[in-house]
Amino acid sequence: MTDQEWAREVTKGMDVVINAAAITDGSGAVAANPGRYITNNIRINTNLIEGAHENNVSHFIFLSCSILYPANSATPLKETDIDLSLIHPRYYTGARMKLFSEDLCHFFSKFGRTRFTIIRHSNNYGPFDKFDTTKGHVFSATIEKIMSPSNDRVIVWGDGHERRDFLHVFDLVSFIEMAIEHKIDGSSVFNVGSGYSLSVRELVEKMRSLASKSLPIHYDLTKQSIDTNIILDTTRAREILGWQPQIGIDEGIQQTINWYQKTAKEKTEARL
């Protein structure tokens, strides 16, 4: 998708394009090679947005991100609460990349060929995630640490006090389905999140309890930790589309653990 001609070809004849594509990894991998995640993602977004416009795609859905909001807020943030001066330094360039892509959506929507829905989603989790301790995000990486039989403890980067707004992937899919059905003209922006935050420390303890594990938790203070608290106000999504999250964090964790166990069992049986 970083190839412009390919993007033009793949968007031909499409009614709807959902751009959920991104080169992304866990914070450790991103910190080791940050440039890889900026330039290539700009190419992916630009090529697909332009391709959709050129091919008269009726609806383009762009998954943006909540990192473009102020890093710490005691109250839920609305779609209008953008302040570049308050973005966490580690997220700043990535946030600018997302905002640039959003601006492209707004620009091309003015030609009337394609309507654009921009989704500023929070931290997604659930089945089919990247369960990898080096490349996965905090939710999936922690599931892997807790569930792997080779681990005798759970190592958490930092003190675990940073907070996240976690959204089950099925709730994100539900929003996308509603956005397609409603056919809003022009370009529109929606926050899509749970509406509350959970600290990494609370998350790990919930996971350990729901998995019925007694592994000790070690907080590695030598590792990087990004101190943020971004909570999304989803009032607009509820009032315009009738959407609100349906899967609570405890249910979502248990569902993900069950899926992980089932998949691990199937892999073991396949090897046998």
C-alpha cells in the first residue's frame, strides 16, 4: 500500500474503502526505529485516500487515533479538543501524521465524489490481536506474558500508573457498520472509545485474576513508560449514529483470554 499505483488499482470499483492499514508495533519497537512508522504510514494513507478520490469511491473510512489529543486530561475529550502543544512528546510526530491524513480527507471531501468518516479510536484489543511481547501493544503483550507457560512472572514496563481508554475490537467494528449505513455527506470526525480509562497496573491485575493465575508482577522501572491519560467523549457517536460500546473491560478480557486459549490449543493439536 506504500505503492501509489497499487493503491489506485485496488480502490477501483469499490463502494467503500476502510483504511485500517498501518505499520505499527509496541512502544519498544517504535522507539528503536521511529522513522519507519511515520513515512510509510504517510504513504499508505495518502495513496489510499487519493486512490479513493480518483476512483469515485462513495465512502472512505479512515482510522485515525486518540494520540492526537492532550496527553493528560481529567475529563473525557471531545472531537474539538485538539491542542498540538499538549500532545505527549513521544506521540507528537505520529499525531501530526494522523492529522495530516485527516486534513486530506477533509480536502478531498469538498469535491463531492467521496464522503469520509474519520474515526479517532482509543486502544483496541480483543481476539486476533498481535500477541507478542516485543511487537504487541500493552493489552495483547500482557495477555501473552500471563498466559505463556514459560513465564514464572509478569514483567511490566514502568510503574504501571499510565492510563488507557480500552475499546473492544467488536465495538469498533459495530461503529464502522453504523457509519456505513448512515451515509453522512462530506467529512465527519467521531471519537470511538469506552469513555473511561484504566491504569496499566489495574489492567494487569484484572488479567491475572480473570485468567486464574498467581504469577507475581514485577514493575521494571528501568524501562520506558509513557505517562498519559486520554479518555474519549463519545457523545457525538451516540447522538448521531446511536452507537455506544457494548463490551465491558472484564467481559472483554475474559473473551480475549478464552480466544487465546482456544487458539493455542488448536496450534498445539495442529503440530501433533
